[in-house]
Amino acid sequence: MNLFQQLIAQTIESGVSQETVILFLLLPLVAGVVAAIRHLIGFHGFGILIPTAIALTLAVTGISAGLLVFLTILLTATLARSFLSKLRLHYLPRMALVLWFVTVAVLVLIFVSPIFKLGLTKVSIFPVLILILLAEEFISVQIGKSLREATRLTAETIIIALSGYFIFNLRPLQEFALRQPHWIILAPLVLNLLVGRFSGLRLLEYLRFKKLLN
């Protein structure tokens, strides 16, 4: 048993859940995969942090519950922005009111969850705040560009986040992370160094310029 394994064993024995340790070990790897997807495939989305955070949120809450909360937040934020834009409020108070509408909507969703068996028992304030971050980015792009662009970036963000979610939930990878944590810690370093030096065309660029390349 190496030093990392001993530290992990002691941490779990002290009361930290095994799931939490696994998520922390895999988090840098997921962030590296998110960067690779953006850089090699050509998806954009909303940066690195938000897709990684959403992947972590889905891993904690479950994919069905997480997506349900996310869609509720997104729909509520969009409708609230449309309504509040007619009041001609300053940006920050308007966004605070959007958060108010979103909070009420999520509370209603949690209240009706036992009735309709929606499976929201694991939803907590921190995953909801992470999902609200994406809703704020969505609204900002709507204001600065267009609804179409905001929808495209949000869709790409969700696709990237789902990739991270599946990595978080790979059982063999979880077991490997506990058995060989040092390799899981080193893997993102190697991955990011390799991806960071890639200078070729992205996959979507190959598809976009296929006729010119031929």
C-alpha cells in the first residue's frame, strides 16, 4: 500500500464518504477531458468550470433529477427575464429577481417531488447553485447575442457535462481510483500537457471545411 492509498484509507476511516473521495480524485481528470473535448472536437459551451461543475452535480444528484432541476431553472430564468425586461430594471436587481423566481420554482419542484415521485431527495442547495450559474450564463448570452446562440452554447455545455458525468460514474474507473490513486492524480497532468500542445484542426473544423480540404 503506497502513501496515497494509506491517506485515502485513513480519510475514509475518519468519516469522509468513499463517494466524496472518488469524486475529488476524478474531478481533475474530468476537467481535463472537458478541456480535451473543447480543444480536439471543437465544442464551445460555457468555459471549463461550468461543464465540469454540472457533471459533478449530475453525479451527485443523479442524471434524471439533475436534468429535471436544470430544465426547470433554465425555463424559469428565461421566462422571468422576459417578464422583468418589461419593467426596465437595472441588470443586478433584475438578476436578483431572476434568482428569486428560480428559487421559488425549485422549491415548488421539491415540494411536489414526493407526490409525483420525481426522485429529488438528493438535491441540495449547492448543486442548485451550480445549475443557476449556467442559467445566468444563458441569460447573459441572450442579452449580449441571441437566444439561438445561448441555446447552442447551453446544448454544447450539457453534452460536455454528460461526458464528464459518465466518467464520474464508470465503476471500473472508480475502483481503479481507490486502488491506484497516484495514477489518477497524474493522468490529468499528462492529458493536459498533450492536449495543450495540439495545434491541428478540431474535429468539427474538419467536418466544416471538408470540401476545402479535399
